Amino acid sequence: MVGLSAKTVRAFLSEEGFVVKLKPKANGPVIMASHWKVTKQSVKVGEIVEAGDNITLTVKLMKKYAPTTSSPVATPTKEAAPDVTSAGLDAGHAGTACDQYGAAMYPYGWQGHLILGRIASEAQGDHYFWKFEAEVTNAYNAKAAVTVDCTVGGSNDAPQVTGFNVY
């Protein structure tokens, strides 16, 4: 079995009723057995084994599949500046302003999905733009899933919603 494809050997031994374990020398774990060849087996030639016995095959990644270069080393980069407007308005305060504005516009029911329903959010000059999913309810308790575009100006201390479109 030594020198053959790990896939071929494993299939043959499994069909004969043996429990086969592939043990990589390096470059493991074994994902595609067809890329590995058997270099050693736990059962000696001529040894008597029975169906259900465990057989361990030591395998080596074939040369054509072996990595040719070392892994790249991460290089440190400058820490990015937080995403804030020129007036210092950040995403959290702008998002809260949008959510509170939506609750005021839809008094029968508003559920802004600013975290899991976020489509976009970014500082644009002196304003912060949010696009997110929400659910609104009308006076007759009818609910609708909507998309919201919200633009907020000002600062963290006094955010002002300057645009609010629901569609």
C-alpha cells in the first residue's frame, strides 16, 4: 500500500471492513485524500488483521500539491482614524438619532434594524449617512418591511436628522 494514493488505499481498506485513519507527516490536516500518498502503514506486511480493525496510514502531501512558498508575514499598518464627520459625529450617535427620529415618525410601531439590517453607514463631510432595514406599523396594525435612508448632521452632543426617506 505504501506509495499509493491515500484515497485509493482508504477506499480499498474501507470496502474490506477496516477502520482507516490518515495521519499526515506535515501540511495537515488531510482534506483531499487524493492529494496525499501513503508513506507508512500501521499493519506490517503479512500481519493478520480482521474486518473492523483500525489501520493508520501515515501520508505525505504529493509534491505537486505541496506549498511552494512560505506564508506571508503580516506587516503592521497605521491605525485607521475612526469614521467620524468633520464636526465629530460618529456612527453610534448618528444611528441613535435615526432610530429615535423613526420612532417619532411612526408612533404606532417602529423597529429600526441598525445592526443586522445595516446596508451602509459612512461619514460624508459634515454629515453621517445611514441606510438600513426597518419595520413600520400603521394605525390599523399593518406592518411593512422598509428601507431607510437617513442623513444626520451636527455633533455627538446635538445630532440633527437632516434627511429621512422610507421606501
